[in-house]
Amino acid sequence: MKKIHLILMVVFMLASISFQSCFKDLDLNPVNGTDAVDVYENASNYIHVLAKLYAGLAITGNQGPAGNADIAGIDEGFSAYVRVLWNMQELPTDEAKCAWNDPGIPELNKMTWSSTNSFVTAMYYRIFFQIPLCNEFI
């Protein structure tokens, strides 16, 4: 019995040593070729990055009301931070009611939302887009 455990332990150790990550799958480069080192190399870019961080609270992307959105896969209008924050904080209370029939609004009014609600999803995506940008700036 002890011999079997010893053999299994040796096999496990050999397997763990031999099955290391031999590939460079984790060595990823940005799609556009610009990384944080390039951006923060020039001191004048700090103001541009700071402007993007503050703009992320009010706008949804880099180009007007539609196009070049920060977050892909959801309605760009639903991803505005202030809109989503207001909807998530005010609509479930008795302080405000919204009679629009936008997807997700009736569920917020009735406090029956789930993770599939478009505003919950938009808030999640917006927060986890904005926080890494702020952390990198700090």
C-alpha cells in the first residue's frame, strides 16, 4: 500500500513538472500596439488619460452618441455610468418610478431583477471597465 502511494506521488510530481506552461499563451500584447508604458512615457498624456477617466462617468465611448463604444455587446445607451447608477439606485425605491417599457425597467420598478437584467449587466460591465483604468492611472 505504501509502495502504491509512493509511486503515485512520484508520477504526480513528474506530471506536474513536465506539464508546465511551455507555450507563450500568457504573453499577450495589446491589439493596437499601444500599452501603458507607451502612454505614460509622455507627461502630456496624463491629462488625456485623466480626461478619459472622468469622461467615463458621463459618456459611453469615444465617438458621439453611437459608435466606438467602450463596452461591446450591450446597448451603448444603457452603458452610461450615471444613467445606470441612477436606475439601479432610484427605481427599486419608492422615490422614483419609470413608466418606460425599456428592457429591464419594469423589473427594476417591481424589484424583481436578476443577473440577466440589461441594467444590472451594464452596471457590472461599466464598473469593471472603469476600475482597471483608474487603478492603472493611480
